[in-house]
Amino acid sequence: MTKIHRGNVLITGAAKRIGRVIALELARAGWNIAVHYRRSEQQAEDLVCELESYGVRGVGLAADLANEAEVGQLFANAGKALGPITCLINNASIFEEDTATTATRRSWDRHMNVNLRAPFVLSQCLVNGLPEGQSGVIINIIDQRVWNPTPEFTSYTLSKMGLWSATQVLAQSYAPHVRVNAIGPGPTLQSVHQSADDFTAEVDALPLQRGVSPEDISRGVVFILESPTMTGQMIALDSGQHLGWRAKQKDSK
């Protein structure tokens, strides 16, 4: 692996799935890692042990990202455990089914609070807590559907489209000291809303006819960290799903 500016990173939703793979990738590169989780305490503890085997420091931190007080405390606790946080990866999200007809205030608020408000607040925390003269990086894990919207999963989609807009606005607001970018995954892991057959059919309908691996996403994170002139961008790692030229796909994350 080529050189990365190593420091302390907070990764939300890092105890399992894509977040876990990102954490391991960055630990191998020498980053100290704050592993955020909501309920997956044992998985977080196991991951911290694995991270520390690479000679870095790790800490597991619980927080409900729907609770703004806990969001601010999460960042403060990460800084207390590791030192100043110079990289933030907003990976955690909720992905619940609703439509423009069935969406409720509860479903709207849950998606907006976790998928948009929490990343925004954490981004403010990073910028406000950055030591003088230090640069920072924010990476938002979004979704390719912000370039290929569909009417399904309405509250989720709107929250992710908001986060994509925030990525561009914050990239301008926080320059030149903090870069803000995003990754838009396509079908990576089977979601709770899919059967195995549904997931296979979705992958088969992709232009490249191959699924995205969590390692594809973690390598994208490394690429962004290694690209000091990149800001306000999203990399769609989705086997071309955002092009939308094949048959309509079922949804996954």
C-alpha cells in the first residue's frame, strides 16, 4: 500500500458488514480507529481486538445516531480515547422500506436523523475539533441511487440524496483544510429486504454482471485518502448500476 497520512479515524457502523472491512483496511495502513456501533457490542469488541493485532489502537463506542446528544458525545469520546480525529467515515445508515404514499413522519425522521443529520453533526465536530494546521478528510458512504433514483425506499433515497448534496456543499465550506468526498456503492451484500435469488438477479442485471465486494469499497476509501486534490466528488462503485440501462433491479445495500 502506498503512503497514507495516518491519524485517528471514526467510522460509524463499523462493527460489521462494509464498515468492518473498511476498519480492517485502515488498520493495516496504520490508522487508529474508533469503531462506532449501536447494538453490535460483541462484534465491535472482537473487531477492536483484531485491529489492535496490526499494532494500532482501537476503541468500540456505542451511540444511537438518531439521538443528537449521543452523536456529539460519540465524537467527544472518540477524541478522548484516541486523540484528535482527523478522518471521519460516515458509513452507518438505516434502510427501511417505504414509498411516497406510505412514508410516515417516523420513517422520515429516522432516515433523516441517522442518514443525514448525524453525518452533518459529526462533520461539524471534526472541523471544529481539528488541531490548528492539521488537515482532515470526511468520506460519506452514500448509494449509487442518488444518480439513479427510483420511487422505492423513498425516505432512505431522499436522505441519501441529501447527504450527496451535503458532500458537495461541505466540500466548499470546509476547504482548504478538510476534503469531503463520497462513495456510492451498488449491490454489495444481500439486504434484509431480499432473498438470495433476488440478490443474484440484481447482480445479473448490472452492466458488468458482477457484484461489488466490501473490499472494493475499502479500496475506494484508501484511494480518496491518497488523493489530496479530490474533494466534492462521489465514486460510484456499483458495476454500472447508476447507468440504469438494464431491467429495473430489486433493491439491496
